[in-house]
Amino acid sequence: MERLGFILGALEHDLKAQQRVEMHQALVREVIRMRIKDRDRAHQWLYGRRDDGKETKGYMQLHPTSTLDADVIDQWKKGNRGSPGEWK
């Protein structure tokens, strides 16, 4: 049973890691779709904005270690236009 526990633990770890990757990729696709629909809105969502003197933090300010903006740019340059499951 000890070996089974090790295997199950490894699978659980891998599944969680894979879920994080898939969620990140889905978020990249969503930002790409947002960019296609309204480029300014996508930029504001990523980097924040100022409205009437009030500053709103963007995703990259709230998550400074994220690679989201770099991955959006990279995927856009590779031709990804946000289709479900698309990753280049």
C-alpha cells in the first residue's frame, strides 16, 4: 500500500500541475479574445487604468510574477486567436 500511496501522490501532483497549465492557457486565450473584441479593454484589464483620477490595478499589478502578458504576446505572434484548446 505504501507504493500505491506514492503513485497516487505523484499523480495528484501531476494533475494539479497540469490543471494550472491548462487554466493559464485558457486565461491567455480569453485575453486574446478580449483583445480581438476590444483592444483597449484587454490592455486595461492586464495593466490597469485611470478613470477620473481613480486608479484601477490590472492583472499584472496584482500578479507581478505572472507570465500572462508575455504569453499573450507570444501566442498572438504565433497566430493564436483564442480558439478553444488552441496553443502554439
